Amino acid sequence: MTADASIPRLLFWIALGQLLYTYLVYPLLLFAAAGLRQLWSDLAFAWRRGERRQRAAVAFLPEVSLIFSAYNEQDVIEEKMRNCAALDYPRERLEILMGCDGCTDRTAELARAAHLPNVRIVEFSERSGKPAVLNRLVQEARGAILVFSDANTLLDPGAVRSLVRHFSDARIGGVCGELRLRSPQGGPQAEGLYWRYEVLLKFLESHLNLLLGANGGVYAIRRALFAPLPRQAIVDDFLVGMRIRATGHRLVYDPEAVAHEEAASSVRQEFRRRIRIGAGNFHALRFTAHLLSPAAGRVAFSYWSHKVFRWLAPFALPLAFLSALALAGRPFYSACAVAGAALAVLALVGYGLELRNVHRGLFSIPYYFISMNLALLLGFVRFLTGGQSSAWDRTARSRQLP
């Protein structure tokens, strides 16, 4: 190995190592740690022979405020109101706060037409973005527990009870529910695979007290732990979850607190949303960078492993490919360069097939992987240039959920 080749070789292994750790090693570590934890629990039970099941708190029904923001959601708001009316939680202990963020359609009118006695609709004459709306609604909330959702997200009847039951444990600061995506006709299956992968990581991280963020469609926190969101916040659910972890409270995942939402109709549509999320992730670093310190313990480990290294993947991918090209005279690096080129070709074919509304896993998965990393890279550019607003145009949907 010549001196001229040593730098590309170093860069290649740094980039490849980071990618392998992010997408392979970290999930395997979670599996191994969760397995060891379960084994220890089984051995402890066999030795002590105590009560294994945790008993649910009897009649733990605190006052709850269900909060969501809406912008021009007239197509789904009636279904959302029916969904709110069907929630299995005592109505006298559940208030629903809906913020209309400068709506220019019939969203507020249709919501009022539902005549739900426990719903309050707060209208903002000018659009200010979701963080500002949530801050205002939390100020007006009466509940000790805040449940956050979205206008286009439908909660299962028992979802609120499932979320709330965890707060009988004073160590729990927040609970993330399970958002199930419904692909519209012809929608990309690759996103569903990615989502299931993320849900699996959430499940394992929750068991190991490593969970960091929630999902904006279905999560709950203690009202006392809510801190006003920065006006420029984009990924408010992640920022809220990280702030809860910073207080020393746990964040847990409950797969029985289920909500449903329609997935983006195409990878191209999802691409726009991912650019916004990417910009929001880098913006959130301003407020959560202290949790990357080793002093933050397991939170820092999870933050680096699941988030920061994932955000660095758009830089590692081209670095690994270009380094492999520079070392292409050697068989291993030549094979890696060919593999990188093949991934790009498969992604391009996947893009071409999607234009014709055709989806094949062999092509759709590489296309989704490459496009989401490209979106993250563009999100970083928007973060640097300040080109991403906290206000967001609603995503077009085929129809509301059945």
C-alpha cells in the first residue's frame, strides 16, 4: 500500500465502518442486549419465584388533554372528530384541543359541526407553524397528561388508555404509541419495510431504556415536563422526547397504543417530507447537543448510534464509493465500487418504475434507501441556509382512513 493510497483506504474504512455500525451492528447490539436482559429476568424469576406480571394501577384515570394542530384539513377533519368521539376514555376527564393554524378552508367550521362537548377549537388568524400552535394549546390545557396527535391520524378507541396507564409509574415521563401506516393503492412498499424496521428498533430501545423520540401522531407526556418549543422547531416530537430524557425520566414505547395514518402515495412525495425532517434533525442538535456527551450515559449511546450516525450516512455513502474507486486496482475495493454503482443503477431503475406506478422490491428498496439519504443531505443544506420553515404544506392524501 503506497502512501498515496493510505488516505483513500483510511477514508473508505471510516465511511464503511460507520455505515455498517449504523445499519447492522447497532441493531444486532440491541438484539443481544435485549436477549441478555430477558435471560437475566428469567433467571431472577426462577430464583425468587415472585410475582412476574406488573399489576396495572387500579382506576388510574388522570385528566387528559388531547392536542393537535390542523392546517387546511377539511378533507379529514370530520373523520378525526368522529374518531375523537369514539375514544374509550371518560369524557369528563378528556378534553380535546384543536388549533387551526391560519386555515383558509372549512376545517374549523366542519370541526364545530361535530358538536363534541369536550372539544375546544382555537383559531389562529395567521399561520405560525405547528410549534407555536402546540405551545399555545398546552398553555390552555387542563390535563395532567398531554396526548399529542395529528389531524390526519386516527387513534384506536383504547389508545389513550394504553398511553396513560404508564404514568402511574413516576419514572415515566413520556410514552410513544405505535403508528401504523396504510399504503394507498400503488404506494411504495419500501416505506413500509423501513417503518417496520424503525418500529423494531423502538421496541428494543424501549426495553433497554434507550428510547429517545416519539412519533407526532401518537404520544403522551406529563404536562409538567413540557417546555415551550422553539418557534423554528421542525421535528417537535423528537425535541419533546429528548427534553424528557434530559430530565432523567424514561420514555417508553407501547405497541398497544395504536394509531393509523396514510403513508405518502409515492417515494417522491415522501422525499419532500424527508427533506423537511432532515433539516429539523440538524436544527434539533442545537438544543440537544449536550446529550451527546458521555455524561449523558445510555442516552448518549443511543443518540450517537440511532440518530447522529444515521444523519451522517449521506456523507459516508459517497465517501466510501469514491474511496473505493480510488483503490479500484485491488479486487476487494473494485468489488465495493461495483456494488456501489449497482446500488445506484437499481435505485435509478426503481425511480423509473415508480414514474409508471410500478413497484418491485429489488428496485424500490434501493430507490427508497438512496432517495431518503439524498433527502437528508438536502435537509442539511436547508438547515445551513435557513431555508426550511416550521410551517409545512399538508401532504396530499388519497382519502381518509376507513
